[in-house]
Amino acid sequence: MRFPEKTIFVLVVLLLVGSSIGEAARNLHSQDWGNYRQNDRGRGSGGARWVYGLGLGLYQANHGTANYYNGSGPDHNLERTLNLHYNRDRLIRDIDEIIASFAVYELANDMRYRPALQVGFYGGLELSRSFALLAEVNYARLQALGRFTLETDKETFTSEPYLLLCDISGAEERIDLRLGAQYTLHTPSYIHPFVEIGVSITDTKVLSNRVSVKGININIRNALDEYYNIRDYGMGMGFYTTLGLKMEVNEQFAVRSGVSVNYIRINLGDNTRMDPQFTFFLRMDLSSVLSPTAP
């Protein structure tokens, strides 16, 4: 899996932020370790409390559903759309490599999703210092990219046809709802490993499906679907697991970072598989910050 430069930059930023917070936490607790341990033990004797916060992550979708946007389906059909008279006339008029005719030579059968920014909110009931029941909502906007070829009637003076390499893309948004349990293993340090497991529901909505032929952009999604606001497609169910580290910066603020794997069916076309979707995340606990008097 090859990450583009912008994605690598986001990953580096997340790692730097996490390491900076961890270093700040280490310095803070090394200065007042005895007081921290005393307060930490006192917190453990308290009852249940509400927790909530914000999340930021890098979402990598499984590529198994990306070919939904390659133009082979009945609703997003590349050949049919390009041969609509107004699209066909435009391509023949404006592209020098097309004299009087063209045809789809090869579809993009290896389309892939770009990594995307994910934002979310979580909340739940912390039953003890170690156990919590959580609900989480995350949003990500994805883009699938690929390339296809058009066969044209331009003369090549060989037996091979003249081929145009063209771009094709799809855009979708995903809203991920999770319900699960969290266990945090408290250590003598300020860093505590944790694990989560639960069920998930992912709602997928198709936003666009476009091609670019020598700079001419054409929407191959059914225009009537957009006019009548028919949405593609729906919800899929699955389960998730998460591994990470909790870093307590001070008595009022903590962050969690880690990786989450969501095994779920993405409801696009006739897809029936449950595939893993990955998220590298950083969460900020705001419950104690906004309610410092909470137990």
C-alpha cells in the first residue's frame, strides 16, 4: 500500500502530536509523581462517571469496494454515459486524438481508495478506572481513483489502436457508529495500554462518480438519481477491535492513541464481503476538562 505525500504528512503530524503530549506528560508526572499517585488512587475509589471527547484519525478503507466506481455497473456505466449524444459530440469535437469514433478499451479494474481524514465524537459511562461502555460516531469522506483506456480512430500506422489513458474517480462519505466496551490496564506509569471491542454500523453514501478525458470532466453517475435525490446505498454491520495507549497529561486531561480495525460489510453494489477498514487515531478526553469537579 503506497501512501501519497499528504497522507504521510498527516501521519507524521499525528505521531509528533502524540509523542509531544507523551513527553509533556512524562515531564509533568516526573515533577509531581507522589501527588499524582495519591490522587490517582483516590479516583479509583469513586463511582461511575460520564466520559466524552473528540477524535481525529487517518482512515484507510479496504480497496475491495473501490471497483464499484470503475464504470462497469448498471447505475454508473462508463460506456453508456460516454456515448450519450451530448457527451460523444463534445469528446469528438474537442479532443484531437478522436477523429470520428471511440470505444472503451479497458476498464479500471484496480481502483484504490486514498487514505482520508476521519473526525468523530465519543461518549460513554466509565464504570471504574479500568472498564467503560462507549458509543462512538466517526465521519470520513473517501475518494477512489483509477485509470481506464479509450480506443480511438486516430491513425497509428501500425496494427495497434491509438489508446487514450484517462482518469476515473468516485467519492463517498461514511458515517461509522460503534457500541462497545473498553478495558484499560493501569500501570505505575502515566501510560496505560487499553483494548476495545464491540459492534459497528457503517452508513455509506455515494457522492459522485466522474471521469476525465483530456481535461473534459463527465459525471457517469445516473443523472436522474441526483435529480430525484436517490441515495446510493445503505448500511452494513460488523464488529471492531482497537488497541492503543492512554496517556494522562495531568489530572484533568488525557489522550488516547492507537489503531482500530473495523470488520464490516460496506453496502456498495452487490458486495457481500466483510473486509477490514483501518483507522490510526488520536482521541482527546474532554470530560474532566469541561467538568473539572466531576469525580
